[in-house]
Amino acid sequence: LWKPEKRGQHVERDAAAYEVDRLIGVNVVPPTFVRDMNGQKGFIQGFAGASDLKALGRGGDKRNSIDADDWKRVAVLDYVIDNRDRHGRNLRVAKVGNRYRLRAIDHTMSIGTEFDSSNMLAIQAVHRRRGVWGDKLPADVAAKVKSLTRDTLGTRLGKSLAKDQVDRIWDRVQNVQRLGLSALWDRPLRGYRAPRRV
């Protein structure tokens, strides 16, 4: 997939989301790299699956057989990169062996520099509606997050992101190191109207 950069978008954030995905071990973002093609900046991305989540509807064998841990993986990624745009059109479903797995795409509206409480509430609402609760991370994700250091994060992201952006990602990583999945629920949902269901 080739996607040219549009006004107001930052394709470096898509590539950075892939790097973060690998660093924290969630493994839901297809390989993504910034490239120039015929003078146009954009990114290339590996195949993410044949169906988007919205197209599957709210029921059906594919949607119901998605690994429950995959929802946790996407939720942790969205928290760490401060994703501002998660819905059924940017979640793909790929068949891996006999299982259906989630693939997360389209992260140009992520990786801000300041905490946005209204956005955090929106992400909480989306993932709680998918049954992501509690504080326990998938074991492989917990191990990767625990071993991640600020130096490693800076080395991998420093060429594409500003220092304050890397610092915000590191702040969120530290929250997950300390609180596990509970880091996603550290602000109340009271009084917030949830977005439409994905």
C-alpha cells in the first residue's frame, strides 16, 4: 500500500507507530516506512488483511473469533501513541492459520506532545466497548514493555520525531510499566458521551 501525505497529516507518525508497535511487542501494525515517490512524500505499508472491521458488522464468525488479546494489544498501542482516530475502518482483520487477527492502520492522527483528556476518554470508551478491562497485559507485551528503556526508544524514534514527542511516548510507556493495562483507565468516564461503536 502506498499512501501520499495530505495537508495536515504527518506520515512520519505512521512509521513511528510501527516502530513503537515493535518496541512494546503488540505486533498489530503492518510494516510501515516513509518514502518519496516521484517527488511526493508518503508511506508504504505491508498488506494488512482483506476485510476492515466495520465491513464485518457486529456479529459473524470472523468478528467473534478475533483473539481477545488482540483488543488489548490495540488498546495499549492507542494509549502509548495517543491515537486520536480509532474506528472500524482502520482496524483490519487478517486470517493467520485458523485464527483471525487484528491489524491496526492509519496513525497519522497520533503522537501528540500534550495530554488530551477528551481524546483519552474517547479511546477508553471505544476499547471498553470491545471488552478491554482489567490490568493484565498479554505476557509477551508485558515482557517487552518492562525491558524497554528511554535510550532505546530515543534511538529508534529520534530521527523521525521531536524530543518532546518521544518524551510523551516514554511517559506513557512508564505508566504501562507501572500500572499495566490499568494505565488506560486512569481517568473517569463519567459525563462523557461515548463515540459510536466500532
